[in-house]
Amino acid sequence: MRVAEHLNEALHALLDADPSVHVLGEDIVDPYGGAFKITKGLSTKHGSRVISTPLSEGGIVGVGAGLALAGDRAIVEIMFGDFAALAFDQLLNFASKSTTMYGRRVPIPLIVRCPTGGRRGYGPTHSQSLQKHFIGVPGLDLYELSPFHDAHALLTTMFARQTPCVLFEDKVLYTRRICRDGLVDDLFRFELTGGWARVYADGDVPPGCAIIAPGGLTDRALEAMRELLIEHEITCVLLVPERLYPLDPAPVMDVLRGVGTVVVAEDGSAGGTWGAEVSRLLHPELWASLSGPIRLVSAADSIIPTAAHLEREVLVQADTIRRAVLA
């Protein structure tokens, strides 16, 4: 099963189980079923609880937050994550603040889904990874889809938080297969612990480097790990959190203390990033065991071109991660 199909199945299960769940977004009803077909079949089965909205990201998120404030549960699809910028006021000044500004804790079960990332030739305004712009907003939790974490469990976890959550979903990841039963491929295995996926090479050689990356970067991180192992005999472990912010590194600290090198990779451009936040949290804890500074891998300081050969130069590639580890 591909990640897109798996996410669609998870949405169906949520709507089946809970009549208070509503799904809102642009062009999400059948027969179109959303730009990436994640909502395919939902409106046919669940009718008025799946709402195709006007083209207003601020309005969509505002209505979703209002439904959540009134006691329902809402999942909002932003057609392209870039357009979440148009809903930033609703997330920053309404949804996230509504949980605590009334003198008592108020549940706001809201999930805002954001398809992100490039490698599809969609150009500057449809290819960005804007995670860093949502870091540090009190009351706003950030998650990212991965091929290792179960989508239904992830959505259930986000609703259980009772706070507004943004879920980033890499568009290329939609086409990748999900990983199950601890198997990734012929070389790598994985296990889940405390919301983290630990991906490691099958064998007894302890890793010398840890790569920390969100779910959308896993294919490139795995390609880099394979090359490092086969060509340079460097064994790495990949650590993928389901929740980006607030980040809890405690479940993987034992792994991190066992390596001398840590590389944090992300798709967005440098400056005030998720990777910098990860480094801030880890540096005091790992100071004694690191052989050098935590290295950050980011996209180039540029708009994202449409032409494939130019887009590759801007975005993080497997070779970008490989060079950071070797350095």
C-alpha cells in the first residue's frame, strides 16, 4: 500500500468511528477527491460531513477551528502547504490561543493537513516546506507523515492532544510504499519507540552517525545511508519523529549518546529552522559524546525552480546528506 492510500484509509476509519469528525477543503468531494486524491470516496460515504469549500485558506481554517471550539472535530486540507501562509493568522491568533485564553483549558481538536515539498516541478509557490514558520507557536503542535508511522494512530494521537495540530505530508512520499513489520528493504530494518522510528542496517555493526530527519526526507536519507555503508563502510542510524514540535528527544537519547556524529536534515531553507531547534535541544545533552558540532542540512537560499535540473540544485538530495556525514 502506498502512503496516499494508507492516509485515505485512515481518514475513512476516523469518519466511520466518530460522527463528530468533519473534513473541509478545496475540491475534496467526489469525483475529484482532492488534488492528491487523499479524500477520495469520503464525501460519497459520509455526505455533509465532507465539505468542499471556497478558495479561502483563512476561511477554511477559521471554520475548522470554530467547529472544534464548538465541540466537534475538524480535519482541514490545505491544497498545497504553501497556502497555509494565508491561514497563519487563524492558526497563530485564533486556534492556538483558544486552548488557554479563556481562563480554563478548552479543547480544540483541529488537524490542518499540508502537502509540502518539491521534486514535482510545481515551481516556487507550490513546492515549499514551510515547517520552520510554525515552530514555537504556543499551543500549536507540528507533525509530519512518514512511511514508518501508522496514519490512523497518528491522526488519533493528534486529536487526543486536544490542541490544534499541523500535519505536513511530503507530496513525493504519497507515492512511496508504507513500511510494516519492521522491514524497510533488503538492507534496513526499523522499530518504533516513543513516537520515533529508528531505522538501522541489519547486522551487528554499531552506528557511528545518527541522521535525524522528518518523514518526507526518509527516502533521500536511506539512499545516503546505503551509499555510505557500501562505498565508505560508514554505518548510520536514521531517527524519524512523528511530532516535530514540541520535540521530545528522550526516547532516542541512548541511541544518540552512542554515536559521535549527528546530522539533522530538513527540506526548508536555513535560518530559524526545525533543524536548529533540534540542535538546540540536543547539544547540551550530547556535548560530552560528540566528535564535532551537530551538522544541519537545509535547502539552498533560493526560490524553488520549476525546471527539474535547477530544482535538484536547490532542494536537499541524498548526496547532500552523504556529503554532510562525510564532512
